[in-house]
Amino acid sequence: MTSVLHRMESKKTAPSADLVEPDQQIEAELEETDAPVQQLSTGPLVALWCVIAVVIFGLVLYVIEPLFQERDQGMLLDSYRTSIDKAANQATGLQGVEVPTVAPAFGSPVSVLEIGSLGLQTVVVEGVDSATTRVGPGHVPGTAAPGQPGNSVIVGRRTMFGGTFGDLSSMRIGDEIIVTTTQGQTLYQVTDVGGSELTPDANPITAPVVAAPTTTTTSTTTTTVPAVEGAAPTETVPPAAEVPVDAAVAEATGESTTTTVAPVESSLNGGKLPLNSLYGTSTDDRLTLVTSASAFPWNSAEAEVVVAVMIGKPFAPTPQNGRMADQTGNTGDTTAWPIVLLSVIFLAATIAGTVLLYRRSSPRVAYLLTVPPLVVFAILAAESFSRLLPAWA
């Protein structure tokens, strides 16, 4: 009996093999928590951050910058409307409108461009370097001012910074363009649309010939004769043939007018065209719109061009800036190289620091500490790099 009781007590006091001490369980959980997390090797990690930097480049140039461009355009429009209202008030005064005596400053607004077929209204600024066209289309220095005699050339971007002239190729002959300046409004009609490869040839220096709009009128004459038995009270003469007339005369006589464009061989048929010719002097008063013909931002030769001839009389010419080698619209800012190299070095250093920190600490800590500077330096690199690209990109 005693032996049986002794065996029963031994079973009760003997530790079970399936039970684990609490301290041992905590230690096991800590060992599982401290287990090393699988990390990317250095090569794929560097490639990943480079891809992220490129994505940031694209977001800055094609998503974020258009928002700033739209803001700048709104501010320019408000400012230029004030100048237009001031000129309108001066026109009704005794002293008349104040005539500018100096050329417009680079970056200042010179006109408001409206293209109904594209649903476009934008402020045109003076100058066509890569920094100026970020704000909006630029007027090429050395060409006639919008609304004034001669060939007025405006260059705008195709895709980057809002891509104001991105739909320029969809314009058609006969489309109308309205230009508003402090002198008043001017109507242009498109007479030629197409692409050309721009060349650096010095000659010719005159603009290519384009078709000229022709105003015609159609009149209907009604003659009343005495009523006789069995005869109609009036007799209508069929419409006369369309003949060229002056628009003002037609309007004074109450006749309907139609503006058409006579057929002529296009000078923008995809061939080569000297830049000096495109920006050269013209015998007519025209507006030339230019942008890149390629979606690739580094294109500097293929151009999409729209030529529109003025309907009516031009305003008196005012002082303009002269032609400059860096103000052609199809070149970038070569002086930006030092800034670009410096920003790229900082970006590369940031990526290297990110990889190093990723190796020596947890991924979460590495991301929190390195993502903000990486984004900042990527934005700075994108901003500076865009200055190297052609101003019409």
C-alpha cells in the first residue's frame, strides 16, 4: 500500500515533458523576432532607387510642373488684363495711349493668344529660352510683335510644362486665331499647317510664301416691277458670282462676306526649311506658331508649324528686341551644366547613403530617413536637367 502511494506522489511531482517554462517560451519568441529579415542585394537595391528617381523626374516634368505653369499663367493673365484696361482707358483720354519707347523685358507678357479650334487661351511672354517657355509660349525676339506688321513668331512647348502647343498639328486651314495686346485685337486666319526640318542655313532670310486669305461677297438683288394681271409682283435676280471685295465696303452695304484661302503649294511639306527663313521677314503680316514635331524631349530639328495671315490692318510697330543665338526656341540652356552635375552628384550621394543605411539598419528606419532627401534632390535634378532640353519640348 505504501509503495502504491509513493508511486502516485511521484507522478504528481514529476514535471511533464510537454510543459514549457514561461521564461523559455519568451526567449523562443525573442529569437524568432530577432531572426534576420531577407534583404535585397546591393545591385537590385541601387537599381530600385534609380528607377524611383526616374519616376520622380517624370512626375515633376509632366504632372507637378504643369500645375505651377497654370498658376503662373493665371497671374500673368490678371496682370496683363490690367495693362489692357489701362490702355483702353488711355484711348478715351485726351493724351491718348502711351506708346512704349523700349523693347519688352524678357519674361514679361506681350499678348493673349486665343485659338478657338483648340479651346486654347494663353498669355505669350517675351523670349523663347528654356526657362521662359516654362511659363507659357514665348515671342521670338527679333520678329514682329503680335498684331504688328511683319512676321510674328511664337514658340510653345509640345509636352512638358503643360504642353501648351501639344495639339498644334490638329489645326486646319481656315481656323481663326485672335491676338489681344494693349493696342487692341487682331484676327489671323490659318493658311498653312505642316512639319519641316529646321536647318542652320544662313539663307534665305525671308519667310516662305503662303496663301493669302481672299474676302468675297455674295449679293442678292431684288427688283420690284408694276403688278400686272397674270404676272408675279416681284422678280428675283439670281445671286451674283463671288468677286473679291473689301470687307469694310461689304459690311457698309449690308452684303454677306466670306473669307477663303486660295490654294497654294504648302511650304511646310515635311522638307527642310532654314530657321532664318521661318523667322525671317515677310511681305505680308502673319503669325507663325512653332513647336516640336516629336514627343521625345531632346528633338531640336523637327518642327510643327502653323502660319496664319492677318485679316485687316496691323497696329503701329513698337520697339522690339533683336535676334539672339540662344533665343530660337529649339535649343536648351548650355550654361545649366554645372547646376545639373551638382544636383546629380547630390542625388547619387543620397542613393548611396540610402543603400548603406539600408544595410546597417532596419528597412523601415532607412526609408524614413532617406526618402525625403531623395525626393528633394530628385526634384532639383529634374528642374535643372529640364533647362538643358530644347525650349519647345
